[in-house]
Amino acid sequence: MATFNEFRNSFPESSNEKGERFEIFLSEWMFKHHPALSSQFKKVWRFSEWPGALLGAALVNYAVNRYEKKQKKKNKNRSQQSYDFSNTGGMSSAQLGAELLRQKQERGISGRGYVASYETPSIGYDPRSNRATSVQPGQSSSNLCKYTVGAKTISVSKRNTWSSCPTNLEVPSDVDTHFDLSQMGSSTGTLRYLENKTSRDYCYYEGSIQIPKAAYGSCRASIVY
């Protein structure tokens, strides 16, 4: 009698043929003729001969199709419940708030969907990038350059009282972007530390210096101004 290793080594190299040979061995000899196993089964089939083989394949195919349909529906619902910022680059925060509220209601977006107060719009907001917002000059004073964006006034401290104000100004609209100090002309070389003063739209430094920032953005610990 051959050993099991000799029996296994007699199988062909092809995985399909090897599996078929082993299946024949199990069904035709062990399950039908083995003294202990043959009494445990009334009928033994090979998989290709089993009456339920086609049904099993059909059930697997049905389950796969149902899963794929559910995934497509889930992805569609997810896209419908997200905000679209494609046409909001030039909006004030008041306009942006109204637009997001409209999308929330029309698309059925779940959650509170907090929208900033219409009465206190932020300096500017572009959700797609770290770009700054260009603002136009307003009525300036001896210490401050004043600008307007929408209904909001932005004030920036001058380098000194005789400094002129730039015609246009770029203010940050992303919380990780800082105001470009070089816009305000040549520095006096004075180191100024951040004061213990909080504001949503400004950073305050020693010497009554105020520098705009993105709404709720961070402030540098010190500046040379």
C-alpha cells in the first residue's frame, strides 16, 4: 500500500486537476467505501454533479449584485449630502451662509449645519484654498489704514504716522495663513510682542499695533514692524 505522501505526489501539477483528483478520492472512495464514513452519508456527489451547484452559484451572484447596488446608492447619497463650494469663491460670509443654508435644505444634508451669523460676516472666506481676499481702501486715519470688504471695515496699523496706505490690500482668508506685513511698506525694525488681547479678526501687538487675520485664525507671537 502506498503512503499518503506517495499518494499526494501522484497528483498532477495543475491545481485544477489536483483538486479534481482529490475530490474524486474523497467522494468515490472515502465517503462511499470507508468503513467508518460510508455509513454516515446516504448520497455522495462531486461538486460538478451536485443538484444544488447551480443554485449555490446563483445565490452568490445575487448577493454580489445586491452589495454592489447598495454601495452605488450609498455613494450617490453621500455626494448628494455634501456641500458644493464650486461657485462661492467671491461670496462674502453672509452670502456664503445663505448659500450653504439653501443647499442644506434642498439636499437634505443631515446635522445642524451651523451657518455664521449674517450680521457679523468674516473678513473673507474661500474654502477651496489659502488665498487672501483683496479689499478696497476706505477712509483712513493718522494711525490706521482702513479698507472695506462687503459691509465690513478692516483696519491695519500704519508703520508710522507719516506712512501712506497701500491702494489694495490682501488679507488672509484661511486660518493657517498670516497677514503679509510687507504690504504695509518698509519696516521700522521694532520688535513687537503679541498682547494678551483676544479678537476674532485681529492680532494686537505692543505699541497699539493691530494686524488683521482670518476669522478665528492664529497670531504670530511677535512681529518686526
